[in-house]
Amino acid sequence: MSSRRLTRSAWQAGALLMAGTLVACGSSGPSGGGGGGGDGGTGQVWALEDGALNPIEEASIERFNEGSDAGELELATFGNDPYKQRLRVAIGSPNAPDLFFNWGGGNLKEYVDAGEVEDLTSLLDENPELRDAFLPSVLAGAELDGKNYGLPMRGMQPVMMFYNDAVLESAGVEVPETWDDLLAAVDALKAAGVTPIALAGTQAWTELMWIEYILDRVGGPEVFQAIRDGEEGAWEDPAVLEALTMLRELIDRGAFGNDFASVGYDVGGASTILAQGGAGFHLMGSWEYTNQLNDSPEFVEAGDLGWATFPAIEGGEGDPSNLVGNVSNFYSLTSSSENKEAAREYLATALTDDEYISDLIAAGDVPPVQGVRDQLAETENGDYATFIYDATVDADNFQLSWDQDLPADEATEMLTQLEQLFLGNQTPQGFVDAMSAL
């Protein structure tokens, strides 16, 4: 998963916005030794390692410790893979952290189902201003069966349709608002000798974004939510086959060109193809803006990089405002914590603290909280930051990326089947049959 994220080096130079905060590399253990806060001493807060955000999180905890009588907390950070492995082993053991970083959705569900995560619904009920402080579509990312099991603690990264405005103008193409508009744009760009849509087909998660949005627009978010919840026959919902068929028709139409299977997402890949005028569109997470600003600054500075939400599908059940992507990251409280008073107080006060939010914005995040639009507008790349913020505010639903929201084995098989569909080695019905057989 780390291949879809970006570094923060350019942000540290003061030039960028919307850094990829959800995954970092490397690892570090807890300061002062390993283990969790199970002895009722200093509570442990576990998070993913991030060179720009960890100091902000550390400062937040230090402010809390200075002002709280409920107890003290300390931050421990880990690289992506070591973190996931360590958390899986620690949860339910005496070494479990008190608060732990997670992605919400299915990533969190397995721990909730095991009874290892505290229900935070009462915390929100007791502090309605806390519930009201977060954007509803993002707060919902940690809701399961009507109960809340986590609060957002970093920025949000929805998937958007990026485009090369100069390429579109040369081909006489408008930014598509509907699926039919997109098909017409594909035909016009092909006629102009340009690959319509850049796609890093060597990495299946880039292909996943397409079926996520198409299924949402066709059937509404409930279709995938039934799949995520493991409902019998959920993959056989007619909307799934319809969405896969539409995607296969888009591929056959030549939307992604003939060489997408050999294109990656690293420097020189799909993003570069878009920047250099080799494609009109690129569907990608909001970190694409920062990557372009870092790798192809002249493209951005010329005003040729544009962005839009995914087109509506006329006659579909899904709201065109719906988003997919990385909803946010969350702090959740372990049910076995012996530091619940301090942990609950931290959740209730620190994550919406003005200084914490301002620090996140200065680091390039777009926090999922109400009332920060003016702050975002004042940043160097305010037009883009406010677009991301407004789109999320307006979203009726924000679906976590499927590969994060499904159990690992099911997600792996889904990506394999999707890759084969793009290559023409699998049919839409074959995809449905394969996933239904799991």
C-alpha cells in the first residue's frame, strides 16, 4: 500500500500541500521501551511513523499532559508494515496500546468484532460539540453497526479526477460531468492521438479506484457496504455486474490506451504521462497534486493541472457527491486499557484543539473538521485545499478504499481478479463468480 503514498520532502521545503500522511516507511519503537499502558501508568498512543506529523502529534500529547489531571500519555511510532504486525500481536494482550492509529472501516472491524475496541458513542453523546466538530462523512468512517469506534486524527485524501487542461482544450474536450460526457471525451482524445486516461496498470490499486466509483454511482454505497459486511450473495448484486460491464466497455473503448499494463505510478509513470501531455485524465488520490508539484512543477505553475469530482452516472442510485479514497486516520481506544480516563479526555479535547488543527494545516493536511475553510484558503495552494475540503463537506458518503475495508484475503483476491479484468483475462461475470465463491 505504501506505493500509493508520497513523501513530505517538498513540503518541508515549504512548497507543497496535501502530503501523503497515511503511510510512512521505517520503524521506531515506543519511547522509553516497548509495551502498552496496561499497568495503569503512562498511557501508550501508537501511530504510524511520519516525519512531518509525528512532531505535531507529540506536541499535542505534551500539551495534554501539562494540562490534564487524568493521567499522562506518550507517543510510540512505527513504520507501516511493522505497525500492522505489531498491533495485531499486541491487541488483546497485556502489551496493547491504550489509543491506536487505524484506517477505520474493515481495518478496524476485525478488532471491534473481537471485542478489543471501546465503543466511543457515549463519549460523543456526552460531548455533542465534539461530534459536531467533525465532518459527518469522515466521522462515519469509524462507525460500525451504528456505533462509533474512533475519532479522526489526520487529514483526508479522496480520489479525484485530475486532468491536463491544455490537452483537453486542444482536443475540444470539456471536463465531464456525466458518464456519457466521459465516453465522448475518450472518443475525442483518441481522435486527437492522445491516450484518454493515464493508468498505472502495474499496480492494481490504481485500477480499483475505477470500479469503486462506478459501482457507487450505479448502485449507491449500500451495495459495497453489504459486501464489506459479508452479507450472503452481496457480490451477486446486479449493480456489481453492471458496474464491471461498464468498466470493461470503457477499457475496450481504448480509454486507457494499449500500454497501461506496463505503466507504473512512480516518477516517469502515469503522473508524468499526464504532465507531459500524453493523456487527458488521471484518476488518483488527492496526493496527486503534491506529486505533480514536486515532480512536474512547471505543469502546475502553468495552470494546466486541473481537478474535478468523478462524473455522475445518469439513472444510477449513487449520489454524485459521494467520494471514495482514504477517509482519514483514526484513534481508537482499546477495551482493555487501564488508562481510559486519560485516553477519553485526550480524544474529547485534543483532536479538535485549535493549535493541533493549525499545525496539521501548516504541515499540508486538510483536517476533517468544521470551520477551517478560511484557514485552508490562506495557504499557498488554497484553491486546491478548499476544493478538497468543500468536496468532502458536500459528500453524502465517503467510502474507504475497498482494499482497506475488506479482510486481507478477500482484498487480495479482489485485486487479482480486477487486474485480470483489465488485462482481458477475466470477464465481468467471471469476476462476480470468483468473488462470490470465497
